[in-house]
Amino acid sequence: MSNNPGRKNPLLQAERADRNRKILIQVAVAAVLIGLVAAIGIGIAIKKAERDDPGPTPSIAAAQAPGAVSGSITDNGSIRVGKPEAKVTVRVVADLQCPACKNFEAAYGQVLEDAVANGTAAVEYNIISFLDKASTTEYSTRAANASYCVAQQDPTKYQAWLKAMFAQQPPEGGSGLTDQQLIEIAKSVGYTDAVASCITDRTYDKYVASTTNQAFDSGIQSTPTVFVDGKQVNPSALEQAIATAAAGQ
């Protein structure tokens, strides 16, 4: 029997077809995996961009009268309230749902109000939102958003608003104050109806999330955390720390 060189071997053809089929499958699987990795990468990038997107940035108009109490937004998102001649800067990191922050306001709120009024210190209120899980309606974020809404309308009323907010702080585990209640608290200390849409639209939610992340990235571990001229102090030593800093000691 002789082999016909022009005749194709069926076994070789089957092996070649099987090998080609496996190659095609491997190429297809690789393409799917590459696409999946790319999709995951894009998804992560989008989520990171969303996390890092601060959204609209609040702003506060300059004081009309020279030497009057004015407000501004600092680089870390704090609401700064004080007179231009203030020698000392106090920073208070707080969450409006935080019971310890309510106690701090009750004990030292007047100290800070007096320091601002007499020009000794400017106070930077760094209101963050890490206690959203303590309510069913993201109250911490909604309250922090309201903080910017009122401050940008009139920073001179801000400390009175803060006192009223802590006085009516809702218990943890509930739904928190409603948006309408937040509006009524603002109006009770002299803010106008113009703050309502900012509160209900949650205009600064993204900004609140961004500044909250920034606070924790900087080493903040709990609230309230208090600084005098950049140095962390025990709240019980706040008044003395302000006096010492003002005296340049």
C-alpha cells in the first residue's frame, strides 16, 4: 500500500481544527478577562472620582463693616467666624449628632462666643458627618449641609444657630430632625427663608463628605477635637489655652 501525498490525513485535520478551536477559545477568554479588568479599573476610577469630587463649594461674603465679625470657609472646610484682629485661632471638629459635642457646646459654647465677640479669637467650626449610621436619614450629613447653608447667608448668626442645633439634638438611632425642622431652627435665630432650598436640596452633601474624609485623613479620630493655634488641647483647658495664646506665652 502506498501513501497518496495529495490526500489529506483526516486525523491531522481533526487535530489541527481542535488546536485552532482551543486557540480561539483562549483568545476569547483573554479578551473577556482584559475587558473585565478594564471595566473594574474604570469602575474603581469612577468611584474614586465620585469620592474625591467635593461638589459645590460654599462661600461667605466679606463683612460689610470694618472690624465686624465676618466669616469664611477654610481649606479644610471649616466655617471661620471672628473679627479681623483676632490673635488666636480655635478649631473645633464636631458632628451635630455627637452627644459629646452637645456637652462641649453646653460647657464651652459661651467661651467661644465671648472670644469672638471681644476679638480675642476666631473660631473655625469643622462640622463633619461620621455618625450617619446613628440615624435612619443621614442626619449628620443633612445637619452639616445646613451648617454651610446658614453660614453663607450670615456668619454672625452662626454661633447662635449652632447652640440651637445642639439644644435640639435628636437621640441616636432615630430619624433625626426633618429638613423642615432644620429650616425652623435656622429661622428661629434670624435666618430667612432663603436657606430652605439649600437645606432641602442638600446642596453641600458632597462637600461634607469630602471635608469629613479630609478630617479623618489628617488624623482626627473622634469628636469633639479642639485645637488652639494648631495645637490640640483638652476641652477642659480651652479657656486657659485661649488666654495663654492671646498673651503670646
